[in-house]
Amino acid sequence: MKITSISFALFASIALFTGVSNVKAQEVPQATINHSNAVQLLNQATKKADGGDLKGAIAIFNQTIKLNPRYSLAYYNRAITYEELGDRKTALNDYNKAIQINQNWGRGTITSAYINRGKLQYEMGNSQGAIADFNQALKLKAEESDIFYNRGLAQYKLGNKKAAFSDYSKAIQINKWQDKGGYAAFLNRGVVRLDMGDSKGALFDYTKAISLKPDYALAYKNRGLLYLDAGNQPLAVKDLQKASELYKKQKSPAKQQEIAQILREVKKR
């Protein structure tokens, strides 16, 4: 009995590129007192956010925007704070406003706004919008592994397997990571390769992911399932047991139970 395909490897298990930290405003020469006060308020708000007082930070961001309604950096930082509070819809509105106004911030921050909005749109089910944002980020900034990685997630979600494979390969080739190592790109490319019928390529990528992150439970799980489907039960059991051990250490009981169920099915063969 064939237990499963590698469909167990879900992209949802991989963390997307996280939003950058709140950016502290640098005072820019301005003629208006309002803007000077807005800069001071923005820095107060970011300190509150960094200290964990998210609702307090929102209140000060609101004051900042009231003083200077065209302060992109205030909308951007408020968007990050709303994301941390779990209010995706309001965060998206703030990213939209920040990008639309596009004033009083640097090139790097607007690039991060496109990346963050793309990530958020992906999480909200708008993969096309996410890809458009990642494309824009690539136009504004030198090629970054994280941007290609994120676009690969969205491409795969839309069923664009070749495009996803290309994006993960490009991310791996660049090999400059801000938030994660290349292990996640190797694992996801392995999933794509398997989906395209390239089992050998998938095995290579899963093994590479493990070499980069020896405690990568999902990679052991995927490789174990791949060995299982290939009929190599001893190696499959070894990898699945390793995945179970790692999930136990990582305090993921549901995932550990899932592996246990697979191993029970293997023993019935």
C-alpha cells in the first residue's frame, strides 16, 4: 500500500520573509514644525513597538500621521505594527498608503514596503498581487535571495512550477540571505522538482537542505517519504524516525504524531 506522496511537504511549513524591523526616522531638513514634531513622535512610537507595547505604538503612529498625513515612513511602521497585532487588512491599507505617497523615506525602505506587502498579499491569498510586488522590489533593489524565494512561493501557489523552480534556483545561486539560510529554498525546490517528476533532483535538494540545517525536521520527513515511495524502506524509516525526534525536541506534538502514524503504516506492510 502506498502511504503518501511528498504532498506532506507543505510550503506553509516554511516561514516567509519576515517584515523588516521598524525603521527609525532620520530627521530631514524641513521648513514645517509639524514635520519636526512628527519625526519625534515616530521615534517614540518605534521605541514603544520595539519594547512590545504595540497598542501604545499605534496610538503614537496615529498622532504622527495626524501631524503629517503624507509621512510614508509612519504608515509603513504602523503597517508592521498592525501585522504584529494580527490585523492584516489594516496593515495592507497602510502599506498601500505608504507606497502611494512615497515621501520622506529612503529607497531601501520603499523596497521593503513592496516586499512586506507582497508577503502579506500572499498570506491573504492574493498570489498575483504578491508577484507584482516582488517584481517591483526587484526593479528597485539589487537581486536578493529572499525576494526570489518569496516569489517562488507565490508562483508555486498559482501552479507555475517552472517559474517557481527558476525563482528558487536563482535564490540559491545568489546565496545572500537576510532572514534565513538557503536550506528553505533547497527544500521548496525539492518539492517542486518532485512535483515535476524529478525524484533524483528532489533527493539532492532535500539532502542539501539537511546538510545546511541538520535539525531540519521537515527535510528529513520529505526525504523519508521520498525513500518510501522509491521502495527503500530502511532509509525511509531512518529519516522518519529522525524527523520524529526533531519534532519532539521542537515541541511539535501534532507533527510528531503525524510521523508516528506514517511509521505505523510502514510496519503494516
